Amino acid sequence: MSLRRQVIFWLTALVVLIAIVFFLRSILLPFVAGMLVGYFLDPLVDWVEERGASRSLATSLVTILFFAIAIALIVVLFPTLQRQLIGLVGQLPEAAHWIEQSFDTPLVRDILSRLLGEEAGSVRAAAQGPAGNAIAWLGGVVSGIWSGGLALFNLLSLAFITPVIAFYLLRDYDRMVAHVDGWLPRDHATTVREQLRLIDDAIAGFVRGQATVCIILGVFYAIALSLAGLNFGFAIGLIGGALAFIPYVGMILTLALSVGVAVVQFWPEPLPIVIVIAIFLAGQLIEGTFLTPKLVGDRIGLHPVWVIFALFAGGALAGFLGVLIAVPVAAIAGVLVRFLISRYLKSRYFVGAGDA
């Protein structure tokens, strides 16, 4: 088979796969969630299996333990988290009004007048009108979502289908890898295996390493902010952990949210606000010096800008499902692009026909 026909074949297969994912995206969430959970737990199943348990027994023990802990945490923590999130979102209009009143001083008005001239009054009016209404509307929407919960179908799918998918993926993981290896084109099997190994390293660095970092940071922030007496500190801490997988953006958004709440709650006392800032600085120090180097290292191999773009693009194209698969897809694309660039640098298109 010529190289051109091989390229056409694999590009066609890729287009068909993308089309299937796009048209079935509304039902794929529990399946993708189950695959990610299975991929996350595979090293633990291997560890149990190495100590004498069969693959099925190791899979059963790890899967039951994982989902039992997850369900217990949801039952215990969800009421508190729901109450704090609704309260946090409901306080946003009040916080906006407080900021407006606090900064509506002669000094600020004078600065705005010098900078904007006659437009200063219209800027203040715009901030007081539509901005406040937008914040109130957003608060109502989020409160309604959290009060009403997920749609019944999605909730049942995540509750029952995700554990099943995770169990079968874990139990048959080695067998599936062997089957896929047997399907590789024989002329390029060695090269494909090397690229798949690089892809596995990149995805493992994110799914296993970065997910563990997010969990640890979320627990640390939730406990520390609650002990600091910050209103809604538990919810804000968990939000900070959940957003930690977005490079820089997650940290900035969570810091801004926590400091904003602290200013509204504690002003004019500076010490509690400083404590809240110190908690986030400590969290970033722990993450940068210990958690990320130990748990993730340089296995992801993706530039932060590329990760941010992938997350936003995935969310825009397929919602929460797109966010889940964005970084694995970006990791695959990154490995393949680096491979194509390395081949291009060795080809006659780069070195010239006379030197190739």
C-alpha cells in the first residue's frame, strides 16, 4: 500500500471518529467519565494484582472502594457545598454594590474625570445598571442549577453506567492493549508503539498526576479557608482545587474570588485578608515545589497556553464532555505534531532535494 493511500485511510478513520463523537456527544459523558476513572485507577489495580490477587478480584476491590468513598463524600459534603455555593452566588449582587459604594469617593471620581472626561458619568452608570443586573441574573441561574440538581437521566447515567465502564475497562485493560497492538500496521508497528507510549505518558501525567494535585489542593484550600473563618471558604476551596487543572487561570480566578469575599467580609481589618492571601500563596508554593514535580513532572509536555486553548475549545464544542476530553486530545495532538515536525526536519522538504 502506498504512503498516500495509507494517509487517506487514516485521515478518513479520524474524520469518522470525530463525527461519531460529535453526533453522540450528548450521551457520551458517563462513558468518558468511566474511561477516565479506569485510567486513573489502573496503577492501583496493577499494584493489587502484583500482590497475588487475580485481575478480576483486584478490579472489583479497587472499583468498589473508589466509588464507595466517592458516594460517601458526596452524601456527607454535598449539602454543605450546595448551601455555600447558593449563598456565595446570592451574595454577588451585594458584593458588587459594596464595591460600587466603597470606590464611589471624591478621589476616584476625580481620577475617572481626569482619565475619561465627560465619559466618566456614563461609565459609572453602565457599571451600576447592566452590570448589577447581569450579576443578579447569573446568581439566579447558578442557584437554580444547584437547587434543581442534574437532569435525572444524566444523574442516573453517571451513577450507574460510569462504575460499570470503569470496571470493565480496568479488568480488560491489558487484553485491550494487546488487541490494539495486534491491529497495528506491521511496517510501522515500532514507530506507532513509540508514539503511543509518549501519548500514554502525556495523558497519565494529566489524568493521574494533575487530578491528584487538584484533589490535594482542593482539600487543603477548603480546610484552610474554613479555619480562617472565610464565608463560603469550604466551597471556594473546592472550587480552587477543581480549577487547578487550568494553568494560571484557575489560580487567578480562585484567588480573586476568595480575596473579594474576604474584603467584603472583613474590611477594614487587614489581618484576615492577609491570611486568606497567605493561604493561597502557601498552596501555590506546595504545588510548585512538591506536588507538581513529584506527581506530574514533565510528562504532560504541553505548553500552558495550549492547555488553556484546548479546555476552552472543548467546552465551546461539547460542553462538559469537551472539557473532560480536551487535554487528552491536546496531548495526542501534541505528540503527533512533534512527530510530524521531526519527520519534516529530516525530509527533503526541509533539507532540500540534493541533501536528502
